[in-house]
Amino acid sequence: MESGPAIFAGVVFTLFGAGMLFWTGACAVRREPVAEGVRPGLAVPLAALAGAASLALGVWCFARL
């Protein structure tokens, strides 16, 4: 019974992390702002860190099954 919530959480974290990493990379390549009103030198690493952490959390959820 516990595998349902773990699968849901894993999917959500993995999709969010992958989307965040994709968006950050696409914005960085086109030299567009990642976050409005934030310096790119600060926004890109923080967004990449958040995406990687979320992706890692999703993988951890799947590993717990």
C-alpha cells in the first residue's frame, strides 16, 4: 500500500527536476533571464541546484520501492 504514494512523489519530483534543469539550460544558452529581477550569475546556479536536488529526490523515492 505504500508504493502508490512513493511512485506519485517520485514522478512529481523527477518531472519537476528535469523540467527545471531543462528550463535553466535553455535560458542560459539563449542568455535570457532565468528569474526576473535576479542576477544571472546567482539565478542560474540556484535554479540548477534546485532542479538537481528535486531530480535526486525523485530518484531516491523510486529507489525506496
